[in-house]
Amino acid sequence: MDSRVRHIAKSITWRVIASATTFTLTLIFFGKAEIAMASWLTVAETTIKIAIYYVHERVWFKVSTKLNNKMRHIAKAITWRVIASATTFVLALLIFGGHDDAMEKATYIALIESALKLLFYYGHEEAWYRINLGLDNREKNKATS
């Protein structure tokens, strides 16, 4: 099975976790009266970040490092969090820009989601490290190299 299938599956499972987190935080900060706008933020974030996450996975798949597995997972989690939180912040500002304290609320959402999702992402990486989906060709290619 191709590694791209693995990266697509990882992208989807991560987006479910991450989007649920962002949706919940948005409702906490902007209130349940803004459920439609929170939904728009979640849809926009999901759509954009699936593509960004896929590219992130492809880059890390091709990067050769001397990091052990734990350190590599930490490095991937940090790079992804910076990219993802900046994206959430910008989207929240665009969608909620007309609200009072939109900048402050978007900042809180980005900061809190950074902390939560850093932990969630590390756990996601650990779980996927134990799943062999899409690694067959990589292992065969290493053996023939």
C-alpha cells in the first residue's frame, strides 16, 4: 500500500480531532449564539488544513533526520502547531472580524488550541507510529536499497 494512503488517513483522523477542538473553543469564546459562524470557521479550517497537513506529512516523510522517534514526533508536533495555530488565528479574525474583542478572542482560541492540540497531536503521532498502514512499500524499498 502506498504511503500516500497513510498520509491521507492520518490527515482525516487528525482533522476530526482538531476540528472538534476548534469548534468547541470557538463556542466557548464567542458563545452558542454564534454556532453558525463557529461552523463556518470549522468548515474553512478543515478544508484548508487538510491540504496543509498533507503537505506537512509529505515533507516530514521525505526529511531524513537523526532524531529518535520521540524527538521526531515532538518536532513534527511543534512545526505543525505553529502552522495550524496561525491558520486558525487568521481564519477566526476573518470570520469574526466584526465582533467586539475579535482580536482578543481569536488570540485566546489560537493559544488555548495550541496547548491542547500539541498534546493531542503528540498522542496522534504515537498512535500512528504503531499502525503499519501504508508502510509496506517503504519497508520493501529500504530492503532493496
